[in-house]
Amino acid sequence: MTEKIAELKSRRQEAGRDFIALGIIASAILMFVGIGGKVLPEIFRNWLEMGPGPDPMLVNALLLNIALIIFGWRRYSDLLAELEQHQIAEENARALAETDMLTNCLNRRSITPETDSLINQANGAGKHVAFVMLDLDNFKQVNDCNGHQIGDLVLQTTAQRIKDILPGGSLLARLGGDEFACVVSFDPSHQGSVDQLVNRLIDAVSRPVLTGGQEVEITISAGIATTGANTSAATGALDAKCLLHYADIAMYHAKKQGRNRYFWFETGMEHQLRLRNDLEAGIRKGLTNGEFIPYYEQQIDLHSGELVGFEMLARWVSPELGIVNPDIFIPIAEELGLIGDLSGKLIEQALSDASQWDPAITVSVNISPIELRDPWFAQKMLKLLVKHNFPARRLEIEITETCLHENLGLVRTMITSLRNQGIRISLDDFGTGYSSLSQLQSLPFDRLKIDRSFVGDLAHGKGDSGSKIIDAIIALGDGLSIPITAEGIEDEATLERLKKMGPLKGQGYHYGLPESAEEVRARLTRLGRYRTFPPEGSAMQARIEETKHTAGRRNG
Ligand code: C2E
Ligand code: CA
Ligand code: CA
């Protein structure tokens, strides 16, 4: 596009030079008038034999003038034709610069001025303008699974479906990738018309796209901002740029709330987004600075009361936020694509810590469904085991039931290759994820972990229903020969009830809160189950103590 514009510029300079030529030709015409006025009468007089012929020099000059004028005229008409072409080319270039080539919609550059002029028109007519930001959900997956050609087709179909629904005079732009914006004016007393429109857009876009006998399913998330009073975050006049920003925030909110839905912009969303951005930046920085560390929760054989293992639970020791729990940072790390890296570092640290514990003590680690999609995951685990000379039988990997719904075939392959290395696999949070009996039977789990919500019910007055579910899970485990761990044991009464229900392992706050590596070291040392002692307290432990101290002061 820039080449085209440069070419147009140079042509315009050429045209400027041609105008100078036109000036010279005009002077030639003037000279023709001057010389012709003297020479032509003399020629006529000579023809009529009424006088001598004109001076040959003047005749030559006249002929030269005539030639110059003819040449000049032709050049001038060529020039006019050329100028016309330039104008057309220039208009085409402008149209190209303002259009998205794939969908023929406006693009990011042109939507802002077009929206501003629509706002001006609407203001004059007593109307409001709604800016609707639309973003396809999981479009990357469509591209990855079906190829870019199908991806392009999905984008074109989406654009056409939106165009078909938008009222006349509306604007539609593709802002890039899978992001669209449409702008409509509406009567402020019928704000519901915007909701109706956006609902229709979401419905239309979610119809499957048929391509070569194949159906591609797609959904869309939307955010709405209007020039109306409800977008009260703006202090000045709301222009296109503001609307785009607010609609974008609302759309992002819709994505966070589960996609395939829309939200109107509200002031609080901007605050949430800022918090979220701060968290993202903090997590990235924390990963580089080694602020993520393993904590450990004891796992006990309920009958002997013996400590048999630890579950590693990630903690973020953030200089700004104190000790942050994984429920906050794991989902963000997953979205940022950092979970593999984060998990790898934590597991490595856990293996290094555990290599100094009594070799009878196992280590369980939690794995995100995203990591199970990594075809190299099993190899990465093997590499870590070898690096730390850690026996695979001491490592247990916990996967949640929700993983099973993602891609059962992939999970089965992964579980099989991990088990072939000697690693054991537990099904975590069992009872919350609706796994079917056939799934359980077809997957070679080494352990089921009863979700703590059922164990908690034993103590919270729902004893009967809680115990029936636990009894059922224990019977299931018996039938499938899979041992069981009960999570979330918080008191002696729950422990006593569980002990009567079968041979179980258990864990929970009754045995203490999850502890840092140093605290585990002290515990195992007391039990005589710590093998060697590092020379001095680690730098990280000093940081944990410092963070706890600061957080305590802040909270107090
Ligand atoms: P989870 O695997 O179910 O881990 C047990 C959670 O329950 C832990 O929360 C633990 O502190 C808490 N808990 C233990 N005993 C009790 C109890 O008696 N009562 C109650 N109310 N809670 C108890 P935490 O550490 O906040 O971890 C939350 C979840 O985050 C974990 O649930 C696990 O799914 C995930 N997670 C933790 N570390 C990692 C990790 O390194 N990677 C991945 N992908 N996920 C992790
Ligand atoms: Ca777990
Ligand atoms: Ca669990």
C-alpha cells in the first residue's frame, strides 16, 4: 500500500512538471498570435500579388510555433486523461486502506473516523450510538484444527451473517484476527433494541459453518458501550476511541464469564481489568524471580496414623501480595500459556526437596488439564526423575475429573506412558466431575481421591448423605480395586467416622496446614525421617518468613 502511495506522489510531481510545459505552450500561443499577426497578412498580400512575401525567418518561427502548439495540445489532453486515472487510482488506494480485504468490512483504521461521524449524525437526530465489540471464541482452535483456509471462510461467513442482521446505516469492521466491531445508532428510549440486536448476532454467528461437508462450531462473545448515560465512566464526551476501549473491556469481561455471551460496559470492569493486568505482570515477574514455591500437605494412613506422603501445593510468595493461593494464579498461568513452565519448576523443586526425605514417603503433584495436552509431558517427567535420581514409584500425579472430558483418548495415552515409567496416577476431586463408570474402568488409575466437599458433609450435619456418598465411593473403589484417599479431614470426629468406613488414606487441616519445605524438614527431622541436613536455612525460607511478617503487619 505504501508503494502505491509513493508511486502516486511521483506521478503527481510529474504532472506538476507537465503544467510548466503547459505554461510554455501558452507562451508559444501568444508568440503565434504576435508573429502570425504580422506574417499572415503578408502571406495573403503576396498570394494576391499585392506585395512582397514575408521574411522567411518569421515564416519558420511561425511554423515552429504551430508545431509547438500541436505538440502541446496533445500533451495537455494526455495529461488530463492521466490525471483522471490518477484520481481513480487514488480513490481505490484510499478504499483499500480503509477496507479489510478478507471480509470487505471496514478495518481498524477506518472504524474510528466513521464512528465519530455516526456519533455526530446521531447527536443531531437525538439518538445514541452503541459500539459492539465481538470476538470469536476459540478461533485459534478452528485455525489449528482445520487450517487457515477454513479459518478464513469462518471469518467471511461470520462477517456476512453480521451484515445481514445489522440495520441500514450501521458500521461493521474487522479490527484484526477474529475481532469485529459494529456500530449502530438507536433511540435512547429503546435501549432494549440493542440487547435484541446483540442476541440475534450471537445466535446467528453460533450456527455451525458448513465447509466441504464439515461442520465448524463457533461462538462469539460481545461487549457493548454506548454514548448514553449508562457508560458513566467517561468524564468528557464519549468519542469512538472511548467507546472502543469500553466495549473491549466489556467483551473481555464476557470472555471471563464463560464466553458465548455479552455484557454492557460498567465502571467496575475497568478496575477489575487493571487488577488482572497487575496479576498477570506479577506472575510473569514472579516466574522469572523464582517466587513460586512448593508447600506440602501431609497424607496419612488413617488406621496406623503414619505419615505416608505429601501433596505438593503451589504457593506464590509475592513481594506485593504476600502468600497467594493457587486458585488465584493457576488459572491465569494457564491462560497465559505459562502453566507448563511453572509446573515444571515446582515439580523439580518438589523432587529435589523430597530426595532428602525418608524414601518411603511419596510426593503427589497436581497437573493442569493443559499440561496433559503436551505430547512431551511424560518425557519431561522422566527427565526430571532422572536428573534428581528420584524413583518413579515415589511420584504420584493427580489429575482432576474434568480432564477426562477434554480428550479421553489423549488422557489415556498420557496415563499409560506415565504408568509405564512407574509413576502412579490419582483421580483428584472424585465425585465432582461426573466421570462415568466406563471411563473409570477404562483408565488405569492407581487411586481415587474423594473430594473434600463430601468429607466436609460428614461433619456439617449432613452426616447421612455425606456418609452414603463416601460409602458408595469406597464400594466402587473396592469393586475396581482402586485404593482411596479422603481429602479435607478437619476434625477428630470426621477422622473417627472415616476410620470405620474402610482402609483409607486421608489428609486435611486436622493434620496441619500445608507447610513450606523448611517446615517439612523440621517435622521429618523430629520424626527421624529426614536423611541429610542442608548446611543452613535457604534464602527462600528467609523470604517466606519476611513475607509472612509483612503480610501479618499489613492485615493487622
Ligand atoms: P486440591 O488438589 O484439591 O488440593 C487440596 C486443597 O484443599 C488445597 O488448597 C488445600 O490447602 C486444601 N485443603 C487441604 N485440607 C483441607 C481441609 O481440611 N479443609 C479445607 N477446606 N481445605 C483443605 P490449595 O493449596 O489452595 O489448592 C487449591 C487447588 O489448586 C488444589 O486443589 C489443586 O487443584 C490446585 N493446585 C495446587 N497446586 C497446584 C499445582 O502445582 N499445579 C496445578 N495445576 N494445580 C495446583
Ligand atoms: Ca490434589
Ligand atoms: Ca482435591
